[in-house]
Amino acid sequence: MGLPMNVVILAAGQGKRMHSALPKVLHPVAGQPMLGRVIETARRLVAGGSAGSPDAARIIIVHGHGGEQVRAALEAPDLHWVEQNPQRGTGHALQQAVPLLELAQPTLVLYGDVPLTRVETLQGLVAQAVGTLAVLTVTLADPRGYGRIVREAGRVKRIVEERDASQAERAITEVNTGILVAPTASLVRWLRDLRNDNAQGEYYLTDVIAMAVAEGLVVATCQPRDAWETAGVNSRAQLAELERIAQRVTADALLEQGVTLADPARFDVRGELVCGRDVSIDVNCVFEGVVRLADNVVVGAHCVLRNVQVGAGSRIEPFSHLDDAVVGEACRIGPYARLRPGTVLDRDVHVGNFVEVKASRVGAGSKANHLAYVGDSIVGARVNIGAGTITCNYDGVNKHRTVIEDDAFIGSDTQLVAPVRVGRGATIGAGTTLTRDAPPDQLTVSRARQTTIPGWKRPAKTPKKG
């Protein structure tokens, strides 16, 4: 069952240190914009509330810098958007969302540049916030740059930003992550009373902690399992650090499932990777979109697979690129093969080195082992496509289809000028340019007569003068 609540995601920051025209929250981690990852986490947390009911969850995004671009990238029916302009701190950002808050439900505050917080961590935080305010904190060996959690007799009294902290307060290692849950009616009242008499002249959301304490509330705290769950991104270096953390988390999960990774540190999933039993993946492979690898699939080094389904027992040899393709069982692809969108391979198909297949179906047991291009084609079963063969599918305006029926043999260096059909069991002689249909079970060849010219001399270079 989901958790009915307001979730406000603060995503208005400019991210000057990124030195980028792209809004900071749209920079990707593991193939997904940071803000997109936070939104997905919020959705998983609140899943179960029904739209339109008083108990429904509401996800509100406070945007600012590059707001139109951010909204265009992530717009969805379940999201509510509000702009912060000008930007005067986290408290001011949350004030912009107040008109959209459901007062009867608690409010969770997240950040669009903190992309790796686990749902389980937030569930634990929400559980601590019944009837009070709860803050997600973390203990760091080096707390520089963070607001410190100031306690008295073990109880949270306030949060002090580093710029405003005393020397003793700066020695505190328990820090504020910015993520909190609060009773909404109280939160709205506290936000109304915020002041900006601090070093930055901003309205700090953290000041609501002291307000809650002043009203007699015992502020609850919760810590994540791993400190990186609360790490934010303000620079390219921090983005790269979180990328490797995200990839290692994915790698560890796959290893736990029984997948063999030659080196978990040299492995990238930028989407979703679903693996069967006894899958083996070599180094420097990249998986994008949704990739499904069935039992006993082997992926060689330096491969890129995007939105691909690979059948059981198939091997993807090194340096192969597969994009929007379906590979059947017991196939062998590569090395250096390219499967482009619309490729469907049946069982036991071989696509060898420097072979490209696009928008084509290739039947069971067929082979194109080297140096071939098969585009916009239907290839039957047990077809052999020789080296240097190409389907000439484009006339400069339109694409045309080539059909090669079962058991055909296509000799090396053949050009199949579409639209054209090769009949069942036909043989096409090497060097043929096929412009008309080839009948089944016969040899078709088009080749200039071989001629030897007696006494012919190869041209020689004229010696340079001087």
C-alpha cells in the first residue's frame, strides 16, 4: 500500500559549477536525468494512492533555472509544477509549493540533485514522522559544507549552516541532508515565519527545526544505510562519482543474482538490464534502454546493447553494437557486428565480423559471416550470405525490400538490387549484380567475360625533372 502524502522536490538550482547549458537536474546518472530518478523514487514511495481522492499523494516540483526545458523533459500527468523566481533559498522554494499542499497529509521534501536515495530509507524516515517532524541525517568523517545537527541531551535543537556555525558547532559530524518530513499544517505556519537574517540573506528551510522544538515537538531523525544516498551534485566531478556509485550498486545486485561480471568496475547500465541464469558479461560493456539476456548468454568485451532481447545460449562477441534488435537462441553475433533497429534473428543465426543488419528478419540457421550488409530484407532459413554481399535497398528516395528464400546460397561480392527475390535453393554466383528475380534451385550469375590483353603494359610514372 502506498503512502498518501505531499512530496515536494526542490529542483530550481542553476548549477553554475556544472558549466553547462543543460539544467543541472537534467544531467544523467546511469542514463536517467537526476530529477527523473528522484521522481521515480517518489512514485515508488507513494504508489497506491488513488488520483482524485482526499488520500491521494501529490508530487510537486519546484523549478527555476531552465524550467521550461526541465518541464518539457519530464512532464507527466501525475506531476504538479511551480516556479521559484527569484531564488532565495530552500525555505523560499518550499513556500512556492504551499498553495498546492494537501494540509491533512504530511509533506516530504526531496531534492532534484540528490538522485540515489533509496525508497526504503524514505519509508523509514516517514515512519519516524508520525505526529512530529523527522529529518534525514548522516554522520560524515568530513562534514565540511553541510549544516550541522545541534543536539542538547541527545535531542535535536536546531540545524546551523556552516557559514553561520561557531567553531564548536563546525566540529559536529552529524549533518543535515535537507530531506525531511513534517506535518503540513505546521510546516505551512513555520514557513510563513521564516526570516533571512543570515550570512546569505536567504530563507533556510532548516530554520523550521528550531521552530518545531520551540513548540515542544521532539524532532525525530533517521540515517540512511549508505552515506552516498544523500550525496548531491554540484560539479562534474561529483556527477562522475555518483555515476560510479550507481553502477556499482547495479553490478552488486546482478552479482547477487548470479550474473558473472568480469570486472564490476568496468560495466555500465543506463536503463534496465534483466538477466537469466549463468549470464556472463565481459569488461566495458554498455547496456541502454531495456536489455533482456536469457539463460547462458555471453556478452564479450566492449559491446553496446540498446533495447535488445537476446535468446538463451547466444554469444555476442567483442566490439559488437546492437540497437533495437531481437536475437534468437544459440546465435553468434560478431565480433565487430552491428544490428540496427528492426533486426530480428531466428535461432542459430551467425552474423559475423563487419556485418551490418538493418530492418530485416533472418531465418534459423542462416549465416552472414563477414563483410556484408543486409537491409530491409527477409532472409529465409539456412541461407548463406557470402563475404562482400550487400542488399542495395535505397534508390535515393525510397527503400525497397529484398527477399531471399530458404536454402539459397549467395556468392561473395554480390549486389542484390532491390526490389528483388532469390528463390528457394537458388545459387547466386560470386560477383553477380542481381537486378531481376533469381529462380529457385538454379545458378544465376551476371559477370563480364574474363579477358586477357597480350602485351599490355601498366602505366609508369613520368620522372620528375630536375
